[in-house]
Amino acid sequence: MAALPHPPDAAGERGDGDSEFPTSTFGRPPVRRGRRSRWSGWRRHTLVLVALLGCVGILAFARWIAATPFVDIRCSGQGDGSLVLEGSTLPALQALRGRSVVAIGGNVGPPMPVDALLLHRSPRWQVDDAARARQLAQQEGLATRLAAGTLQLHFADGPVLTLAAAPRGWAGLGWLFWPLAGLALLLLLAAAVVLLARRRPLDLLYALMALCQAGNLLFIALETTRGLGLPAAALAPEMLVRLALDGCTGAAAVTAFARHPTRLPRAGWAAAAAWAAVIVCLALAWTGVLSPLWWWAQGLCLALGSAALAVIARSYRREPNPYAMVLRRFATATLATLLLVTAAVALAAQRGDVEPGAVAAAPVAWALFLASLLLLAPFLGRSRPLLREFALLAGIGTVATSLALLSVAAFSPSALNTLALASFIALALYVGARRWLLNHVVGRSVISTERTFELLYRAAREVQAQPARLSALQARLLRELFEPLEIFSVDRVPARARVVGGGSALVVPVPRADEDPTPPHALVLRYAQHGQRLFTADDARLVARVVDQMRRAVAYDQAVERGRHEERLRIAQDLHDDIGARLLTLMYQAPTPEIEDYIRHTLLDLKTLTRGLAASEHRLSHAAVEWKADLTQRLAAAQAELLWTFQCDIDMRLSVVQWSALTRVLRELVSNALYHGHATRVEVQFSLERGELLLRVADDGNGSKPQAWSHGLGLGGVRKRAKLLGGEVQWLENVPCGIVCELRITGFADRS
């Protein structure tokens, strides 16, 4: 992947302003010495204050409901719309189970007729306007009579039973109230964290969506309480208030998607159109012009959802940001489930004989699903498996309850069969599609252990062989691991790998070898798997381990090289002090001038060998001078001629392994030409061009048919050293006589 021509000014922020890469909301930026973390000081105090105020508000809301008078009875609606007593904790009602309640009375006004609409808690999901008006009238009449202190139940066959109204109390809130209220509190805290962490105007939109859905959850919590009797002050405005909450959520989503993660052209027009639609719809609903109101409310929500999906889809087409891809999948799932819930509720209302509890289950599940997505959105770059599982279960529950409601409306099965059907659908979806949904909807996928180990092992081996290329090898490893759409370097170096942009990018500090002249820098990887996956905290931890392993590989190589160098120094010193001294003594005691000259040449060879062992590296030009001098001396002693040609386009540094291998190959080939081929002329051509080394040794001796040779220690050693250098060697017949040996090493300049 080519680097960008104009890298960003700082890690995590593009210079062109097209995309935004702020620090992830819940990411932990590197803490410099002497500086406090992000969540210390006034931010932490403010967050604690918001949490305390939220808890106080929830408790005040619960206390208000607990103080509301109610009667602890359970009723059910029949197919003809009648209201039947199912049970109660009051002893006076035990004998009247199964009888129809036709009216309610009390100390205020005459008896008021009631029917199954009294059991419908939420006006927001009442399809028919007339039915909603009767539902609100019955709930208000019930609340008025309960507030007077007594409630009279008029049964179909004549009996009238008078009950004393009592405050609901904390036990009357029901077991669903507190989880729903707790989820609303979590949404409030999520909004506070987003605003405190980044303090951008765009984050106000997320906070608005979170607070609107927190309000929806409180309405649902109110409607899940036990018995009969709800505050009339909360039910009367519910339809308009919840329409406003849903409309503001949809308009805020359209506005946010038009501006983040990529700002679209005419983003302001899209936002203005969405908010104008919400305001106009609310004004017409307030004046009573819209009828049927529920269909207009659902149409507004579906239209805003479709607009949000279209906007984020266009944003992803404009720039393949994986964060936009995940938001597009969230919008698709939300819109699809809302369509399913709308169809299920509408079909159930058309039949008119479906239990209110079955109708309410699908909207409640959908509200939980939307709330879970809002909670999950800031955590996309973090490992939050509990939130992901909750969102998955809420989505599957929405689909299962909606399909079960459709089955009830279409085939009228019993309540037990409906529950069994919903449970079976939910279990099948969860077991069969869990992994696929988590990977594709949330934009997360796990890199296989086998692939990671293979790439890391290969990179570590190459780093050990070429520690100077540590930075380049790490960049290649990261590219192969994550397949980013873009990768570039920046000057700001974090203390450790960080996920930024909500998972759109990953900033990785690059370790450097000791001899690396490049300044410290970090790599920014954008859009994993070509824009199909988000970076996560798990990826940052994986990269930290990878960087650590590569540092260990370099440290191991340096330690091994230091040990080898020390051992070579020891051997060179021993050779110089022991063998050299003995040879010098023998030279002075030589019986003939020929033996003295031979020992002198051996001392020169020993001097070259010890100097080479003591040096950690050799310049190619210096080594070539030594090789030529050594070969000239040996050929002159054998009364043979040397033709030497040397050319290179780069004067590279040879490692000890390279120098030693080339030195021994040259000596072995020249020795074979002299002592086996009885050559009188040896031609050596040494060239290094474009990283490829060619060593050609030709003689005019009496050697022939090299294919038939048996490779002993000499020729076998040449092959072994050629393989060690990463090259190939071959012997050919020279024309008109003699042997030619060619050693080729591709990429020799990169192996130093």
C-alpha cells in the first residue's frame, strides 16, 4: 500500500479534514510522566456528579410511582373485548376469578364501563385513534377513582365488590422496572462520558439520542408495573412525548451520519430537512390534524431511519471507513426490525383479539435493541463482549417476538404455543447465526492464530537475519496482518499501540535498530481489511506483543552477534599469540629458503584470517583489495597469472559471515584451479549490480566434465557456503580448456 503524499499533521488526525480521527471516546491515551490521566480531576468529579444525580432522579421517579394508588389484581382480555379477572392477592377476589368486569366505580362520579383496553398500558403503540382515546379515558377514570380511596368492580352477573386503594409501594413496581431504569441510567452515563471525553459539538447529537431513548425506557418501565392503576399525568401526554423522543432520535442520527465519520456535501440541508419533518409532524400532531396518528408516527420514524441509512451508505461509498460500515449495518438492522415490529403490531391490531401483553412485547424488545446499539456505539474500538452479547440478544428477541406476534395475528395459536415459537426462533437464531452476526454487524473478526504465528515467525527470522530492516519488516508484517486500505507514518510516537477514530485507525510505534538513522516515528493503519473491519483494543494488544517479539528478536540477534564477536576475538587472539608465535619460530629455524618462504606466506594468511575474525564488518572495496592481494601472492608462488576484474554500484558493508564465506569460496576455487587443474592463468570477475552479486572464476587448466565430479569436502563446502549466502553455484567447461565456476546471489545487498 503506497504511503500518502501528504501525511497527517498528527497521529489520529487527517490533514485534509475529510475524515476525523479523534481519540476513541473510551480509549486510554498514553499517559506522559508528570501528567494525570484523562479521567482525573474535574472530569471524574463531573461524571460522579452526573451518576449521583441520575440515581437520585431514578429513585425520585420510582418513589413517585410507588406512591400512586393501585389494586393488585390480574386481568386478561378476551376475543370479544371483555375484561376477565384472572387472579389477585386479595382474599375477597379469590371467589370471583373468571368473571367479567364490566365497569368500575367509586366515590367520584357514576360507574364507568371498561373493557380490555384498560389493560393496554402504552398509548404510543395503540394503532386506532378512537381506541387510544377510550384507553386514555379508562386509565384516567381508574386513576381518579383510586385517588379517591376506593374502587368498585362491577361484574357482568351483578356482584359489586368494593376495594380499598393503597399506595403501590416499592414491591408493586415489578421485577422489570429496575433493569429498565438501570438501562436508562446507563444511557445517561454514556452521554455524559462522550461529552466529557471529547467535548465536540457533534457529540451533542449522540447525547441527545441517548437521552431520548432513556426517556423511552422510563415510559416502558412505568408501563411494566404490577396491578391496575397508573399515574394519569404520565399517560395523557405519552403519545406526543414519545413521538418527539423517537423523532429527535431519528433526526439526530441523520445529522450525525451526514457529518461523521465523513462530512458529506450539503450535510446541512439533510439535517435541516430531517429536523423540519420532525417539527412539522409534532405541530400537526399537537393540533390533532394527523389521523391516524400512529401511522403518521411510524411513517416519520421509518422515513428518518431510511434517510439515516441512505446518508451513511453514501458516506461509506465516498470513503470506505469501517466505522461508517458498522453504522450502516446498525442502521439497516434498526430499520429492518422497526419494519417488522410495525407490521406485527398493525396486523395484531387489525385482528383486535390479541393479548395486550403479546402486542407490547415486540415494541419493548425493539426499544431495548435500539438502546443496546446506542450503548455499543462508543465501545466499537474496545473489547466489550457483554454489550455485544446484550445487543445481539435484544435484536434476536425483537425478531422472535415480532414473528411470534405475526403468528398470533395470522393463525391465533395459544399463548403457550406462541411462547414456545418465540423461544425456538430466538434460540435458533442465537445458536446458528451468533458468530456471523457478531463479526459482520459489529465489524469485528478474529485473525487466526495460525496466520498470526506464520507471519510473526517469518518476520522474526528476517529481523534476525537483517536487524537493520526492522522498521520496514514491521510495516510489512502489519500490512499482512490487517490489510489496511492506507498506511503512513507520523512524527508523534505514542507510548504504545492505540486505536483511534472509534476503531477506524490504529497507531503503532515503530521500534528502531541501533544503527537505524531514521528518526522515531509511528505508523498509522487506516481501514482494516480494506475498510471491512474495525480495529479493536484486542488488535492493539496483539500489535504490542508483535512489536515486543520483534524487539526481542533484534535483542537476541544482537546478543548472539556480540557472543560471536567475542568468540572470534578470542580465537583470533589465540591464533595470533600461539600459532603465529610457533610459525614465526619455525620460520627462523627453517632449514631451506623455500621452507622459510612457505612459512612466511602462511603467516601472511594467518594475519589476514585473524584480522578478518577480529573485525565485526568489512567494506566490500576493502575486502576486494585483500582478496586480490591474497590471490596474487598465491598465484605468483605457483607461477600462474591472475586476471582480476571488480565492479560494484554500492560499496556495501559485509557481515563477518558474508566476508568469511566469500573468502573461503575464492580460496577453494583458486586452489582447485592450481592443484587439480594445473592452471597457468586464473580469471576472477567480481560484480555487484542492482543488489545481485556475480562471482566468476575461470581457469585454463586440464579440468573437464564437471557434471561427473564427485563433490568432496572442497566442492561441498563451496555449495554449502553458497547456500548460506542465499545463492546458487554451478561449474561449466571453459572454452577452449579449463573450468568456469559461477556463483550468483540475488538480493545480496539486502542481506547484509
